[in-house]
Amino acid sequence: MTLRKKLGLLTLAVSLILAAGCGTTPQESAPAESSASSASSSASSAQPAKEEPARVIAADDFSNLALSAPDVPVFDKYTIAQRREKGLPTELPEIAPYREGRVAYLTFDDGPDARNTPAILDILKENGIKATFYITGAQAEAHPDVVKRIYEEGHAIGNHSYDHHYEKLYPSVDGFLGQMMHTDDIIYSIIGVRPLNLRAPGGVVSQFTSAYPPALKANGYVEHDWNVSVGDAAPGNPVAQNFIDNVLTQTEHPATAHTAIVLMHSNEGHLETVKALPEIIRVLKDKGYSFGVVTPMTPQPW
């Protein structure tokens, strides 16, 4: 064989080897490209993380309760007993009341229940409004899922005693505080935090003696009554239009010029309150109110 033929055969062999090598490379890299594409597809199809509503969890020393907005609820990560065990303060510092603009605080007592409270929550969600639910321990035990919904949708919760029985609450401060702390424990067991705010059943004017305010202060509770009542607990079976009319007239008083704390009820038997709520919201908006939730910096109603 001549030298030229040998060189020709060698060149042909090298070309075949190179061609074969080039042919295998894309096949080896293909699985890697497929994996990358699959990962990208998985990432794009992942559901976005659920956004938590705005809320404040009190600092150990209660130093973060003066807020810049009136619609952010406040809770404590400790019960009163836990604060005492840890040597943390239980008495709140002095907090300047929020007095910017006109703010309406929609408050609902005596719930939650299985019908009216969820219907109220639906209306509030439709209107983008946060409210305050003063709940009893007995009702919270009966409807823990509704308590969770109130919390998860960014509303405020207030303590309204365990069972609303005046004969257990008002003979003594100890009886009152015992009911409040028991209800704190129930709320804490459901949502992992407790409220700092409470509302005395019947209101402080008709029920409290001089012994009650200092006892509440020492235990870190802030009480708020109301300066607008829709009248849904009045005798005589009032109807939705009565409640709307009450809001129209009572928000004309000087006491409500900047702060209107509106008393309603969300427990069984208050379907007319549910019916009235959309129009009550419209009336308050037309009067120039924004909406807030009750916190330690909410002004007192008088």
C-alpha cells in the first residue's frame, strides 16, 4: 500500500471517530436540559405564599403599641399568668390616643356564632373593612373555627367575659378578672395570642365601681364602651332600618366628631344587624369616616 493510500485511510478513520463523538454529546446533555425545564415549570406553577394580614404582637415591654394607623389589630403573645412567670410587665404604658381624621370603629359583641358572625365577616371582606369582635369565652369554645377566621382575616378581637352573666362579674373585681383571664386562656388556645382590649358586659357606667379601673390597669387590660348604639339589643324587635336611623342621628353628636365606636351584636338572633350592616357602612363612608379597629391607642368614646 502506498503512503498516499495509508494517509487517506487514516484521515477517513479520524473523521468517523470525530463524527461519532459529536453525535453523542447532544444526547448526553439532553437530560440536563430536560431537568432544568422541568424545574422551571414546577417553580412557575407553585402557588404564591398566603399574605398575612397586618397585625402587631406586643413587645415584651409593650413599647410598640403607639401605631401610625388605626386599623391594625394588637395582640399579646403571653397571657397575664405567663407574663408574671417571666417577670414581664403586665401594666401598659401611657399611650397617646389616635385622633387623626374621622374614624369609625365597628364593634360586635356576644359572638361568635355559626350564622350571623360569618355573614358579617363576608360583608366586611366585600367592603375591605376591619372590625372588632368582642367575644365571650363560652361562644369561642363553641365556635373556634369562627374565632380563627376573625383572626386570620385581620380583624381585632376583644375579651367580653366568659358567659356575660352580671351576677358573676359585678359582685367583685376578682370575679370579673377571673372571667376575663379564663376567656384569655380560651382565645389563646385557639389562635396562640390573647387580646389586650376588653368590653365590660353592660358597659362601665352602669356596672363598675371605683375598684375596677385600677384593677384592670394593673393587669394590662384596656376597656372601651361605645358612643353609637344601633339599638339591636333593644326590646320590641327593632328592624334594620331602625339601626341605620340610629347611626345617622347619633353620629351628629359632638362626641363622634373624630371617633365613632359603634355597638352592634353578632350572635344568634341578630339577623337584622346583618341586613343593616351594608347600609351602615355606606352611611359612615358618606359622612367621611374611615374604619379602624379597637386597640390600646383607640380614644375613649366620651
